[in-house]
Amino acid sequence: MLYVEPRAGAPQTVNAQCTDSEVIVTISPDLLGIQKLVQPSDLSMGGCGVTSPAGAQPFVIEAPLQGCGSTVEMLGALIVYTFTLDYNPSPIDGLPIVRTNPAVVQIECQYNRLHNVNSNALNPTWVPYTSTISAEDILGFSLVIMSSDWSGPSPSNTFFLGDLINLQASVDSTNHEPLCVFVDSCVATPGSNASAPAYTFIGNNGCFLDSKLTGSNSQFMSPRVAQSVMQFQLDAFRFYGLTTSSIFITCHLKVTLVSANVDPLNKDCSYNSALSQWSSVDGDNAVCSYCDTSCANPPSLQEGLWCP
């Protein structure tokens, strides 16, 4: 799942009106302000879903003050009801990726002890998931199918045999030192539940095995467009003997500091069938020699040979 913080200066996309018995929350379909429309089924407030008719926009959630997960607090002369609006994106078209982030909006209704209603529209406080756990050093990774010219996400997830599928892995290094992302491994399956058969087309700590095993045009793109981004192309295929044409891709991504050197543990290497040799996206081809081993784990920086 991907985690991207709302853009700075994004327009207000959530408004709340407090009445004497309920709160009425209106939500723009472009909730994150990035021109990616959200689905009403992905919105909830303390377990209460969108109450507006299907197809109506903006989306509306009507919640009683003492319901839908609300909490109440006495603050001096005020009674404050607090609600939490959750957005949890569901997978797109059955793909194992999403293109929007989970987000949380805190909403308050404030009343004085005489029950006069403060019904001013509220400016929500965004608390994206990555922000709430950044102190735990958990990073926001993304894996996106890109258009043929790499200008943005692909408008379609349909490909034909002979096509090259553009994929982009990245890490959001906000509030971190500059990071370099690596595609450590990728596995394709015909189903989303790790169903058999499974095809590991990237393995051995960042080796694009598909080009070595099948002579395909699969490769990592070099040079990098940014240290926090890795682009790669996968030669389209389908599973033999199966009627389904769906392929689910799951990748393991990892990062190092930009200041660190590539090594056998942290590398991305492509195989050139014409030259019968490996090459590293980051220039040190020596680390790619480990791509031809059958060892389960590469050496640490202090170790030498690790194969029996």
C-alpha cells in the first residue's frame, strides 16, 4: 500500500456542519486534492459510511453526536464532540497496488454549556498514516504501473504479449535523510493470494532474473531519474496452461542512505543477453557477480565467499 502526504496548499476538501443533534460532513471526491477521485465505499466515520444517494457528489456522512465513534470532552465552558473520518483506499481493478494514500481527518463540534451550536465550517487537520508513524521510522513505499513515456500512471492495466510494462518503485523520504531505493525482489502470480504457480522475475537481492532466464528485454532503467526512484521494464507474459490472463506482482523494496555504497545486499542489476553480462544501475558492476550464484543469502560487507 502506498502512503503519500497531501500536497501543500491543497484546497479544503472536507467541511463539517454541526447541528444540535448531529454533524453533517461533506467530502469532495478529490479528497486528497491530487485529482485522484476516491470511492465513497472507502470512506467511513467510526464505522458509519456515506449516507448520500449513490452517484451524488459531494459525498455526505450524517452522524449523531453520540454515535459513529464520537468522543466527548468537557473543556471549560465547552462541550467538544470529536469524530474521525477515515479514508482507506481499496485496490484498483484487482491490482496489488493503490494510487492514493490512507488519510485521517479529525472533526470537532463545539458547544457551550447552554447548548448553543457552533456551526462554523471546520478546516480538517490532516493526519496521514505516514506522519503518525514517522517517529517509528516506517517509510512510505510505492509501486506504480507507468505510462509508455513515464509521464505518469498508466491509464490502463491491459497489456499484450510483446509489450514492455513500465513499473516505477519509489520511497517518500520526507523528514528523512536522502534515501536510495532498491527493488530487492519481485514475484508474479495468477492470483492475489500468492497462489501457485509463482514466478520470481527479480531475485538474488536485486538481480533481474527474467532477462537471464528467458532472454527477454526486461531491465532496470539507467541512469536513475532520482535516487528515491527506480524504474524498470518487464516483458509481458502469461502463465502457461491457465485460462486467466491476470498477473499480480508483489515486490520487496528497501532503501539505504544515498551516501552509502552499493554492495551485494543493496543493488539493482540487469542482464544483457547479447553481451552475456550483468550491469549495475549504479555503476559498480562487480556487485552483480553474485547474481549468478545459487546462495539463499548474499554476504555481509565483512564476509568474503559465502557459497559452499
